[in-house]
Amino acid sequence: MLLNDYRPVYVIGIGLHRYQAATETSYVQLGVTAVREALADAGMEWSSVEAAYTGTTRLGMAVSRPMLRHLGATGIPMTQVENASASSSSAFRLACRDVAAGFSDVVLAAGVDKAGKVNRGEQLTGIAPHDGGLVVPSVHYALLAEEYMRASNVGEEVIARVAVKNHLNGSKNPYAHRQRERSLDEVLGDRPIAGSLKRLECCPIGEGASAVLVVSDAAIDRLGLDRSRAVQVLSSTQRSEELYGAKSFDVELTKTTTEQSLAEAGIRAEQLDVVELHDAFAIEELQYTEAMGLCGPGQASRELANGEFAIGGRVAISPSGGLLAMGHPIGPTGVGQIAEITRQLRGEAGPRQQPNSTYGLAHLVGLGAVCVVHVLAAAGR
């Protein structure tokens, strides 16, 4: 389904509960805080919402109703979505499809999670893993970092500069888990996690919530919403892993999904002004910016060093702070990216604002592996 073959789809309201280390706060309070903020941002009442999708990974069954009933028991359809790191990215995609196809005019896409145990389907298949279960995510990305450094003939400091940039961005974001600027020496001198990767080059996983309201043209007119703050969703693309031989599946899956999403949106990679991508480990930003066509193969480290990916540069990569500083509470992460892209395209990001932003892209990879990419455009582009 191509969005541009159906009704136009817009993001009209965004809300977040700060991403943070584990607390005693209930997931209900986290989630309701984000939804209320999104409703206030849109200037609408809960009674106008016609359906809801909630992305979550660690809360168990039936999360939506116990949370959303505190806003009012309106009888709307509620669906819980689990798709690993891409859970609320997938929830947002379902909300967009509902509106595009005319099933609903106003749909909530939310994400919420608390720190807790994660059960991975691949561990329950009854088939012993070929690596003996030793290649956990941090080891996987440490191996990719070693491969990248050898292939590009660069040192550890190149990967560390990704963390320096994103911690700087996060220091300007009141919703970020990590809100402290870090020097290159601090990153390189931090505690080792796996291979060359240090703690500050790996994302924190805690708790938080995010929410966005997706609407049609009809809803904007009927509810008297502010069309100048409506950000259009140009494409919503989701793919799963194929056979790539010896190539990195993360990179190849990102490449094919991004290419498809940009084609569906009718724009080129060089037109993007702001990108939020899956940087759970610092090496990912370097790999994915090349895979997305934001720079040539092997050029990401040079572009980063030249400030091309900083706020105010050619294209701002993860101005929220990315997963490295904004944090990765898993369930909320995808919708949180949409909230940041929307804020940027409205020109409302304050000290994180990428000037004259017209097009933005949100990208997440999830275990499985799956990849979800959305392209959004500013009003009146």
C-alpha cells in the first residue's frame, strides 16, 4: 500500500514523557502523560480519537485499555503492537494506514515501556543458535565496528565522534535520557562494553512514553485544527530481512527499505534536512548514513568530522540525541522519532532546530530483522 495512492495523512499532535532510568512510576502514568501532551499540542479532546495503536515490548498483554481508560471509556478499537525496537514505528504505520484508507479520521499511535525482562522469539524456537548465544547485540555491533574500522582504515575515535555529536544534541533536549555534553576523551575513556565500544557509545534502555495523533484532511477541517502545524506523512515503508550473503543484514535491510520509502515519497536522499535513525550503538550511524545515500560509501566518517551531520550542517542526523542520548526505552522509540521530526519540520525544536527543514526521515531496525522507514514533509512545502 502506497500512502500517496490514498487520502493524505498528517501528524497534528505530539507528546512525550521523558525517557529515563527505571523508576517506580507506573506505565499508565508514563503513557497518559504523553497522550495528554499530544492532545494539548493538537488542540483536540480525547473524544475525537477514533482508534489507538500502542507499541510496547516488556509490559505483557492488554496494555492499552488499562492506560487509555483514564482518558475516557469511549469504546474505540485499541490494538497492541510488538515489533522489537520498531514496535511503535509499526504502530504509527498502522495508524497512517487507517487514516489513508478511510477507516478513521483521527488515530492515536503511542509507545510505552518500563525496564524489564525481554523474551526473544528466536530463543524459543527449539533450534540451538550457531553462535551458542554469545553474540548478543553489543557483541554483534562491536564486530561490525571492527569491520568498519578495517575497511575504512580509521580508528576508534571516528566512531566515538558519533557519540560526542549525539550527546551534545541530547544535552539540549528536555525529554532525553542523557542530557550531558561529552568530550571525545570522555567517550573514549569510558567503561568498555564489547570490543572497542564504550558505555557512552551504547544506548541506555530505561522507561518512557511517546504519542502522536494522525489525522485526515477531513478531521483538520471538522475539528478546526491548525493546518499550518500539520506535518504530512509522505511514505510509510516496512520490510524484513532477506538473504544478503556475507553483507551486514542491518545495512542491506536499511538500504532497501530507505530506497523504497524515498521512492514512494517522491524525493531523493539529498533533499532530506533531518534524519532520526537507529543508533543503538554508535557504529550504526556511520553505516546507515552511507546505506541511506546521505553520503558515499566510506565517506560517513569524513562527513561527520566536517560537521555535515550536525545541527546546522547539510543534514541533521539525530538532533534529538538519537538512541545514544535520547535513549531507547524500546516501545516508545519509534513514535518518539516521529515527534522529533514533526517538531523539526514545524520549526519548533528550539536550540536543536535544523534551519529551514522541509523533509525528514525516521528509521528503526528491530530484531527479526525488520526495518520501518517514514518520510515526512513540512506544511506548505
